[in-house]
Amino acid sequence: MREVKEALHVPLEHTLDLLARLEAIYWEPPPLSLRRAVEPPHVQGPPVEMTQALREQAQAVLALPWLDKVTRYDLRFAYDGDEPLFNWINRLIDSTRVPESFPGMLERLLQADRFTAETEARELAIWAARECAPRSGSEETAQRWVAILMRRHISRTGAGRTLAEVGAEFGVTRERIRQICEAFEDLFVQAQAVTPALDRVLQAAARVSPAGVNELDEQFRRFIGEDAGIESLVSWAALLGRENTPVQCERVRTKARGQVVEVTMVQVPDAAPWVEALIRHVSRDSSMFGCTNILRVAGRLALKEGVAPGQEAIESAIEAATGFRWLDKSAGWFTLGDSAGCSAASRVRKIVAVAHDSIGTDEIAGALASDDMWMLRESGSLGLATPPVHVLRELFLGWPWLSVVQRGRFVASPEFDPAGVLFAIEQTIVEVITAHDGVVCRFELKEAVVEQLGLTDMLLAAQLGSSPIVERVEHGLYRLRGRRVGNGALNAARQRLSNRAMLPGSLLLEAGPNEFFARVTEASLRNEQYHIPTRFHSRLAGKRHNTVSAEGGPLGESRVSQSGSLSGLNRLFPEVKVGNHYRIEVVEDGLRVALCVGPLSDLPGKESRRVDDVREALN
């Protein structure tokens, strides 16, 4: 309006020019039906001669697979006549003279078959601008309207831009952008424009769907165009009035370990919503180890959801998710979201909180895999896929509180805070082991945990079997992971354990060099496991042995595992009870076993002394 006021002081032609420009900006086109009724699709000029080159072009056009979809009111290919375009061209192909519009029609049809979807959309917008742009406006105004429509609906990422974004870019209000785009949209719905390039892209996407939009954009880039994306083309098809598009874009929002993950997938209409189920299974698996496997989640989708989208579709879905990272693409291992908050990460934090040295990936993997109860609690009946060592190493590289000192070995980073990482019982275990020079006997842990903390011996046993910070050195002796232990501390712990076995008032049986005794407890009666002395490991471990009675009669066969656990005796002696003892002698052809149901001193040929006397002799 300021320009209008100033224009009142200038010559009349300047004022009229300004008013014409204002009209061009805010002019509303009349309905399409009115303009179509007034104007014919084409004004024919004088006929032209049919040449051989023109006839060959016509034959090439007749071979186009989409030619039968063109109507006489098409924006780009309008023609005079009520018959189909195929019949119209086929009728004129043998004529000596054809309408003046015939060569241009053939050229446009052949060009349209070579367009990308983006170029095709721009051509449609240019032809539509001839119908809906202001007649009094300049050529620049029509080009501006086309640019506004393309910026609004055609985009490389997403379904398009908002009215406010386009308005800010062109310096007009969002309402004006809406008016301009609405003029095009009304025209498109009525014009029945054929779109072979768009149809080709959408049909190709339907053949490979479901897939992520990013993957399809790259795969079909030469058919889509440089500044367009599959998601915007799906919206463009709806804008043109396509009611049954072969694909649709669906955004799936779900949570993966507390973080919202959004994935945009291209899939056929009415397809099973498997992407959300996929992310749910990935999140559930990754909550334990922080990663999972393509084969694993594909099996879960098939068994639980009844869908089998295929490896490429699954990879496309997870690669489009926020926080995705391949750990071993060839084997299908990947992580999604913040893996540093998984259950395995909390256990690794405990290890680095107590370690004085760097920790190898294989040591951490052993600590994680050795706790069967933890894996059972976390995975339930999921059939957990346990990652190999090299996958764990790649996973650990993404945890900010771990620092790499050399390949496969980690220490806590300077930002790592060990406060609150250990439970109270674990903290007590660390203090007791540290006070005993790095190696502690189980009875010493029991005294601290059971007597000082008031916890049960069963809880201590569960903690020793599940905590990643504790490592069993040998039977009854424990150490902390990541801390070196000298031979002196280990021998001292063995001596304490040996002295503990000689309780005041008990009997110590002096066994020969080739024999030992095993006491029957409630646990050994239930699980039939007896530990053999270390000095017999090389002779007995990992083998099956013929077993005879004290008189030499054959009893059967017993077995010693690689760890030194003897099994099979309870089956050979059905009358065994808690409190009995086995006297086991190692002979050349196996084991000679006698069951003592009374005091050990009753065994023939053996003398027993009170432990008090032995202690006095040792002192």
C-alpha cells in the first residue's frame, strides 16, 4: 500500500503496472470446469505432411504401455476427438496429411516416457500453470507459481514442506501459499493427468517393499530425480487424485531401551505392521547384551508375528532407525539405541570398577557367559543369541565410559564414576578379598556376609556364582577379576583353607599317598559331585574309571570331569546317607572304594588323631 500511495505521484502507466502486478499475486482462478467449457483443448492450424520420420515416431508412440491411459482432457496430451488416443494416432498414421498438433503430440509423448518422476511433476506443474496462473501476470509469475508448488510437494526428504516454510522462502504469507497450491490441486483432480514416470517408480517400490525410504531413494535415484524422494512422490500421487497407490509410507514410533525410535517404511497397503514388532523384538533382545542378530529377529518375526519380510527388508528397517550401528554386517550383528544402558553394560561396569589392570574382551565375555542364571533371568524363553567376542569388542567401542588401551583390552575412562555400581554384598566381598591380599577362602566370605551383614549362606552362594567381579581360582578360593594375585597370596589362602578343615574336636584321618576321603553331604547326595585332591587331577581328570569294592569285587564305572568332580559313586552305593564317608584308593586299573557308615576311625588299618593334637604338633 505504501507503493500504491507513492505511485499516485508518478505517471499513470506506472500506477496501472503496479495494479496489474498486485492482481497477478492475489488473483483467484475460476473453476476448471468453467474454463474447460469456454476454451477448446487446442486450436488447430493448417494440416502438415506425414513424413516417414513422423510415421516411425507414431509407431514408437503406439508401443508405449501407458498410452491407453491418456484421455482427451489430459493436461499435457489433450487432443480433439472422442475416440481413444491410440485409435486417433493409429488412424492418422496412414494419412498423407495430419493435424498441425500431431508432431508436437508425438514428441511430447516420447519425451514423457523418458522423464524422471521429478521432471514429470515439474512438467505437469508448468502445464497446469497455463490453466490456473493469472492471465494478466507475466511469465515470471507463472514460473514463481510452479516453483512454489514444487517446493511445497516435492522433497528429497519427507513428504514435503510446510506452508510456513515455503512462505518464508518466497516472502509471502502461508495463506497465500495455500491459495496458490490449492489452485493447482483442484486442477489436478479434474484434469486426469497421466503420469508414467511416477507410476513406474511406485510399482518398482511395491515389488521390493517393505523397505526403508532411504534405501529406495538410493536404489531408484535415476528414476526418481535428484531433488525428489519416494515419500514425497507417494504424497504427490495422492495429490493427483490417485485412489489406489501401490505403496504407502508408514511412520513407526516405538521405544528402544527408553529412547523413542522412528522408522519410515514403504510397504504395500494393508501389509502387516511388522516394523513395530521388529523394533520391539530388537529392543527386548538388546536390553540384555546391547546387540542382536538379523537371523535371530527374523526368526522371532516368523514365529511370533507370522511374517517373513526377508533380510533386505529387515536391514532397511533397522538401518533407518535412530541409533543404529553395524557390529558385523556379514554375520548380521548390530546394535540399536543406547547400548551402554543394557544389562551386560551394568555388569561390565562392575568389572571395571574393581579392576586394577586392563580387561580383555575375552575375559569379559567369559564373565558374562559363565552366569547361566543371569542369562535365564534376562532372556526367559527367548532363546537368546549370545554375541561372539569380536562382536562384543565392537560393541564396547561405543560405550563412552570405556577406553581402549590396546586392541581388545579396555580400562575405565576418566569420566567413569564407580560410585553406586556395586551392591552392598559385592562391596563387602571386595573389602574381604582385598584384606586377604587378593585371595580369600569361602568360609572367610561367609563370616563377613552371613555374620556381619546378616544375609543367608544361600544368597552368598548365588552371589559368588553370578557376580562378574568374582572369579573362582580353585575349589573354595576366590579372587577379583582384573587384579593380579601372587603365588604367595594363593599359597597362604590354601593354607588357611587346609587349617579350616581341622576344626577343634573333629577327627583327622591320615590318608595314604594313593588314597583320599570324600564326605557325603546333603548337596553331594543330591547332585553326586565329589572333589578329588589336586594331586590326583593329572591321573584321574577327564576319564572314566572301573570301580571295585574294598574286597575287590566289581561295582561298575565312575567318572571324573575335567574340573576334578567325581560322579557315579552314589549309584554304586544305594545305602549311602548324609554323614557317611567314601574311602577312595587310586589303583592301576581304576578306583577302589569303601563306604564308611560310622566314624572314620573304624576303618581298618588306619589311625586317627584329634585335630587339637595335630595343631599342637604343627606348632
